[in-house]
Amino acid sequence: MNVTRLTPKVRALQTILRRNLGASTVLLKTSDPIQQLFVDKIQEYSKKSKATGGKLVDMTPDVEKQLQQELDKVARQYGGGPGVDMTKFPTFTFQDPKIDPLN
């Protein structure tokens, strides 16, 4: 009689342990070589980015020239040019419209 009462509890305990084991395997540090390579590349890029001071990483003079040309082209398209600070927020001046009197 005790065995019949104990059997559902044992099955429930087995189910709980199986679920907990499945959930806790995510927490284990598995060595996935692709994931480790990805993390290594991110860390390497971070070091290079800090070393360049915020500029593009591994920039050649040709790439730098192309970047400057594109920045100049965008500045001309949006009202920039020599001596215009494109990082400054524009100032707007609004004038009241002239209204004719109602006489």
C-alpha cells in the first residue's frame, strides 16, 4: 500500500529533476568554438577601436579619403559647406505675419 502512494510522488520528483537539469544546463559553461571565436573578435575589435580613438578600425588612407568625400557630399546636400558647423543645432527665426486691419 505504501508503494502505490509513493509511485506518483517518485514520478513527479523525476519530472521535476529532469526539468531542472534541462534548465540548468544553460548555465553551464560549454565550450562552443564558434561562440568563443565571435567573443574573441568582439574583444579584439574593442581593443583596436580604443587604440584608434574612435575612428574606423584598420582604416587605410584610401578609405579615409573616400569617407571624407562622402561626408563633404552629404554636407553640401544639407546646407553645409566650408566654415559651416554641421554638428551645431540650427537656429530658427520666426517672424509674425503681417495682417491687414479689419476696418
